[in-house]
Amino acid sequence: MSLFQVHIPILDEIKAKGLKKALRDKADDVVTRVTAGLSIADVRSVLRDDPPGRPNPRLKPHAEGFWLHMKPTYYHRLVDGLYPTFRLGWLSTFFFAFEIITGVYLMIYYTPSPLVAYENMLDILSNVPFGRLMRDMHRLGAELMVIVVALHMLRTYVTGSYKKPRQFTWATGVILLGATLFLSFSGYLLPWDQLSLWAVTIGASMAEAAPPEVVGKTLNLLLRGGPEIGANGLLRFYLLHVVALPLAGIVALGVHYYKVVLHGHSLPPGVEKTGEDTARRVPMDRRVYFMPTILTRELWYVSALTALLVIVSAFWFHAPLEPHADPQVTPLHTTAPWYFLWLQGMLKLGDKVIWGVIVPTALGGLLLFVPYLEVGPSRRYGDRRVGLSVGALAVGGLAILSYMGSPWYAVTTSPDQEAVARLLPQTRPGPLRLAPWEELNYGSYEARAWQQAPTPTLSRLLRIFDEELARVEGPDRLDAEGVMVIEDWQAGLKKVTLRVLWTKPGDLAVVREGGEPVTGERDLAVQFFSDADCTSAVGPQVALAGVGIQKGLFSVSLDLSAEGIPQEQARWVSVAVGEAALGCAPVPAEEAGTALLQNGTRSEFSQTTYLHRSSNYGQGE
Amino acid sequence: MTEAVADAPAEALASPPLSRREFLYYLWGGSMAVFLAGSGGVTLWFALPRFREGEFGGVFHLSVEEVPPPDSSPREFAAGRFWLINIGGRTMEDPRQPKDYPLQPGIRALFKVCTHLGCLYKWVPTNDRFECPCHGSKFLKAGARIDGPARRNLDTFMVEAVDAEGRVLARTEPSMDSQEGSPLDLPPGAVTLRVDTGRRILGAPNSKPGGGR
């Protein structure tokens, strides 16, 4: 019979203790197991912030549980405030977790293929419920993580917390900084927009510059997955972004965290004797226990920060998306992500092997070995004048280099193109594409007459255009004019053409009267000379009556032999309009005895775009 | 061994002799290191992309009518990733041309990619030069670098002039003084140009401010 007897321990307990007590004991048992050491009474005492008993049961989860063994059981009161940590290390960890979670969500709708990646982005932005929010949060978190990690490193440097015995902790931190930067950078390629393609092309070309040549070539091929970035390259960057770099980050983070707990949080520089490290010897009365003080506070931080990120992404921060990647066009004003602008600035300085490979590698190495270079035992600010000055110089240098990396340094193109790019930039939607569609009335508008524009939007756009035209004006570009033409192209589609016109003066000065270019019919007197000073005349003076002049420009073709002018000697020419002589210039293009006299040419630069009624640019930036 | 240590505790501080077991462990460790190095090499080999050398470098056939007239703006051939330029008298007299790279008249096919870091430079007519939007390298129409971080002139492709019967009348020849290919002087009778994008001729070194060797 006993063969069929089922032994249920709880029944025995109920038999022995009665139902109520047995169940209560069981519940207590379960809670103790889940919390790795805290009974229900202990948990309640934590929540009520009662003083802990002796021995302190709240230390048990740190010793026995996996999650809390990574957290110190108590902190020194001096590192519990905002200073000296500013919670930056904690924030870095928070953002790392935040990025993993939002990233995994995005992976559900993303395929790393040039054929569909951009389409996936549009789908995430417009079709997937909360897709846009998720992308914005992922991007916002990434940017903030870079800031927070960099500030964390700066703070550690300033307080000298990387000094003995924490040198190795600092080294793992440098690796984490690298992982953060490259995680962020590798994520840039994934949307497969213009920014992606060209930022990564530059990055891979820098790798290619690594000496010796065989190493550079191999590195480049490994990164790009072929001679050009294409399907293989995108897949490789995707794998780096979602597997290799996060894995490296997690490993480095584990070591980093372990070392932090092992050595304790370094105290503020002034409170210890020079060369001493008392972080591990915290007097009883100065301890702040993880449970409950720090634990509840961190839970509060997580919820508040997450709420903040959700709200900011929902209302204000929107991750930009540039036009689809085009391997045939590098957009004007292409820049590296802001945290690599310093590198772009350095690359403008000269040789790519020096500035793109050797110097960045040396700087990385320097950063890694800082604790072994600045070996002075004191962490006090007053004793570290050299170290802190070097740090300040480095920050200043980075700021200057970052400015040099921006489009405003050494890459500005001709002012006519810059003027159009101000309204119609190639790297972001810009004012024209973001303008309300309905307010772009059909017609042709002069930038100068922005005040007469029919709608406020047009007036605003034309005013920007007019401001830029002032920059076009110069000795080589006279009478700059800007025209915006808006046409009804198709149902729901407007064609917008931006034209910049200017006069390029020829060798004969432009005809002006009272500051204004001459327009209308005038009489010209032409005289040819054989010398550059226009003193020895050749042949008779030619009078041309009623030459049409448009905005100071004229163009006359003269048959030299018909006018009785010896062709070989007529090397220079002077022209007079009425009383005003236009100077002496070499005889321009000659063809079979004909001289073409021009005092300038009207030049033009124009760009066209098409705006669709339902394009969601308006919400895109 | 243990007995020997027990007998002479003073000597325990000195390092004990290499035992067979310890030696074999070192041997094993060494072989693991060799194995890992080999695996690393194989991983690199595995990850190296496979493609045909010069995959994009096809041969492009153009009619001579497509060649821009001398001294006119360069003409873009997007499919072949090159600009066709025609050096004439005015281009040769350009005062910005660095003296280290004397010009000859003729046709050149310039590879569209900047010699700095792989962006595509573009023709800016107002400034009468090529400009790279990424780091601001500037090149003259004939391909000489005059400004910016690029460290060599623009790369060119081999161009051949072919007549109606398919005979090659002239081709880009290496010119020893500048290391660059000579411009192709279009011979009479030529009907087709062949641009071989698989045969890229690297631009000559050029690193001085304003251009120069």
C-alpha cells in the first residue's frame, strides 16, 4: 500500500503546525529564497527603514545572491552625495542597459540589408506602433551615454581616482569608452542613409590608411566586407553593433564593476592623508548601507530617468534620418558624429596616416597608460597642477579640434552653393523642406523682395535666402540675385527651384552709372592697341552705336579686317561707354579675325527639389 | 618531492625544480597558444571578403562626341566613376597649377574618389576646381591637388583612343617625370575612347601647401 502513498511535506507541516502557521512559514521560506537571505520580516524592516539587527541580515543577499554581489554592501558617507561621483558611473550602466533594451525592440523590425534597411526605418517611423518613440529613445540614450561616459572619465581624471590601486579599473574604463564610441558609431550605418554611408566610408578609409599597406588594406576589407561598403559591410557593422561590441562591453563592464567593488569608491581627494587609500576601511558611523538607502534611491532614479527619456523622446527629441544612401553623391557638409568631430578636425590638418591613425592611436594609448604616467601619490588638486593643466588643455584642444571638424572650417564651398544649401541642405531636411506645404504658393519670387512675399513662410524663407546672397556678393560676383520658383508639378507635388545669379566681371570692368549697372542701348568706342598699356594705337577707332546692355553686360563681335585693323598687332583693346572708359584688356577669344568683346558674364547656380504634400519632413527634425 | 620539501623547509622558498607534470603543462599551454594563434589566423581568413579583384573596374566605351571640348567644365560619367576632362590652352596657363606637375594638352579620366579618405569630390564651377565635401581637399581641373589634407593628385584611369577598325591609335602613357599617366591627345580618325577603370594610375605625391611635391 505504501507504494501508492505520495509524500507531500507541506501536508506534514500543516498536520504538525496547523494550516495558517504552516502556510506563513512556507511563504517566509519562499521569500527568503528569492531575496537570497531576507525573510518577510526582514523585507518589511527594510521598507520601514528600521535599524538592522545584529548580525545584519541585509548583508546576506550581497554574499549569496548573484545580482547584489556586484553591489557594495555599504558606501562611505562622503561618496554618497552628488560630489565626487556625480553618479556618472551609475548613469553609464543605466544607459548601457537602456540601450540594450530599446535596441532589442528595434531589432524586431530591422533587417541589415541595403535593399530594405532604409525602408525598415520608414516603417519603424510611420507604421510600427511606438516605433518612432523606440528609435528616438535608442538614439537619445546613445548620445547621452557618450556624454555620460566621457564625463565619468573626466571626473575620474580630475579627482585622481585612477591612481594606485585603481590603475587597472581605469584601463577597463578606457576600453569601455572605446566600446561606447564604437557602439554608437557602428549604429550610424544601420539606417543606410547618407550620413551612415559617408561617415562609415571615412571611418573605413582611416583604417585603410594604417601602415604598413598590407595591414591597412586587410583592415579595410574586413570592415567594409568588399572594396566598397555594400550588403557585406552593412551586415558586418550590424554584427559589430548588436553582438561583438555589446559582448565586449559586458565583459569589460563586469571587470570594471568588480574592481570598483573590490577597491571601494575612492573618497574625495582632500579627506585622506596623501598616498593613503581608506576607501575599504569605512568606520561604522560613516557607513551608508545599500539596503535600504541606496537601493530605494537607485530604483527611484531608474523610474524617473526612464520617464524623462520617454517624455523627451515623445515630445522633443527626434532622431534624424537623412535621404537614402547614395554611393554616387557625397553630400555637402558631411560631418562625423559630434563625438568624432575632433577626429574629423585632425584629419583636415594633413596626412591621414599621421592624423588619422598614428595620432589617434597614440592618444588612446596615452589615455590607457595615464595612471602609469602620472604616478605622484597625492590626489589633492593643489598637488596636481601639471596633471590638471594637461587635462584642461586636452579638453580645450578637443573643443578646438571639434570646431575644426565642423562644416564651417576649411570645407565651405562657393558662396552660391552655400546660399542654396542654407535653404536646402544635403544632410538634414532644412527650412525649405520643413516649411508648411500649403504656404508655398505657386509663383516666382525674388529674394530681395522678401517683404512682399504672400505668406509668412515664404517671407521667412526668402529672407534667409537674401541674407545668404549678401555673402555671395563680392569683387568676383556682382549683382547677386536670388530667385525661388515654385511650380505645380503634379497633384500633391510642388517643384521648387532655387536660382542664384551673379555677374562674373570680365577683363573689361563692368559698366556702372551711379552704382547701378547700366541697362539699355549705349554707344561704344573701341580702340585696339599693340601694347599692354594701351598707348600705341593700332588701326582706327571703331564706334558702335546702340549696343544693347543688360545689367551692365554687353557682348560685341567685331570683324577686325572689315574695320581695317591689322589682326596681328591688335593684342589689346580699350572700350569706352559714352564718357566712361572701361580700361585696357587683352583681346579675348579670336576666331578668323573676329574679336569677341565682353565685359562679364552672367553666371547661375540652381538646384531643384520636389516637395510632396504628405511628406513627413515636418515632424522629422 | 613533498618529502624533499618537508626535509628542507628552508629551501622551499627557492623555486623547486621543473617536474615532468609541470613541464608537460607548459608544453600543453604552448600548443594551446599555437592553436589559438592559428584559429585567429583562420578567423581573419574566414572574414576576409571574397570578391573578384577589380570587380567594379569594367572597360567603358565612349564616343569621341562625348568628350568635353578643351577647357570646358569636366564631364561626369557616374557609371564608370570618373570625370572626363580635356586640357586645353587656358587650363595649362592656370596660375594655380603647381610647377611640379607640368601639364600637357589632352584628355584624362579622373577617378571620382578623393585621394584623402574616399569621399566623392565634386566640380564647383564658381571656384573652377574640384572640392571634397568631407575634409576640404581641393583639386584643379587637370587633377593636381592645390589644398587640403589629400596627399596626392587625383587618380586617373587608362584611356585609349580607338579608330573605326578597332585599332588603338593612342593611349595614356606613363610619364616618368610625374609618375602620372600622360593626357591622351585625341588623334584624328579616333571614333571611340576606351576607359579602363580596372587600370587605375595613382596620382603623384603632393603635400605642400598650395600643391607641390
